[in-house]
Amino acid sequence: MTILIEVRFHGRGGQGVVTAADILAVAGFKEGYWTLSFPMFGAEKRGTPVVSYLRLSDKPIVERDEIYNPNYVVVLDPTVIGPVRVENGIKKNGMIIANYPKPAEELRKEHFSNLNGSIKILTLNATKMAIEILGRPITNTAMVGAFAGATKLIKLSTLKETVFEWFEKKGEELANKNVELVEKAYKEMEGKV
């Protein structure tokens, strides 16, 4: 039986939505998955809603279309929840992992009361974490860590190595800060599952 895991990322232009999916694709590849990540956007500008996709499989991936029925939805910016129906198509027993400043129960009550109880919702304040560690509200690496911590699809060690390599060309200090952010989000989310 083929394992195919589909993830849809929502955020705004300039927040690293595409980078988040790409980092997880590289880390997944290092763990032995076949991977595919790609964005979907037109002429969007910084600040407008952006979607990116990730597929992980134990077999070569032939599907190249958008992900309409994801196993997981990762939300990098809480302001897209509502204007964008991020929950659309999520599979039964799926999971929404959101950057949200309130507990998951409040997010469900405020925005996802229409979802059945089989959809798990997890939140963490990735914006606050990013500001504390990076000095900027760029949440992509925090949400990459949160995804890995919640799903256990990718080991923390592999993810840290991938994130360091990804950001190293921009400076070792930035790479180390992003690794720290990944680890903090991973461990926080690990405790919520």
C-alpha cells in the first residue's frame, strides 16, 4: 500500500510559505520519502494570501495538481483564517496546525465549529516565538518545527540539519537562530499532541 501524505500551507506573501514547504520537502527526502513541493499563486504581492503544497510518499509521486483534500493544513498567519477557507477539503482525521495566539479550543469555536470532531486543531503563537528569537515576525521555520513536532513525520535532528543548511548561506547566526526556533516550536507542539 502506498503512503501519500498531503499538506497545504496558508499564509501571506513574504512570510516564507513557499520556503516552509520546500524545507520540509528537503528534510523528507533526507528521511527517505519521495517529495514534491510547489506554490500556487498568480500576481500576488507581499501581504496577499499565498498557498503552497507538499506531498510526501514512499513511492514516486505522479500527481502534480493542487492539493484539494489535505491530511494536514499549516497556517502561518492567523489573519488568513476566515477570509481564506483554510479548512476546505481537509480529510477526516486530518489536522490543522495554526499560528494562533489563543488555545486550539478557541480557534475551533471562533472559526472551525463547522468541522467534525475528527479534525484535530493545534495552535502555537509562532509570531511571538519568531519575534523573540529572530527579531522579526517571520513564522515559516516555527511552523515547520510545529508541523514536525505534531506529526512525527520528520525527525527533529533531520529538520535542524536541513534548516541550518538552508539558512547558512545567509550567515551562521541566522541559521542558528532558525534552528533554535524550529526546536522550540517542535518541542512545544510535541507536548500538545
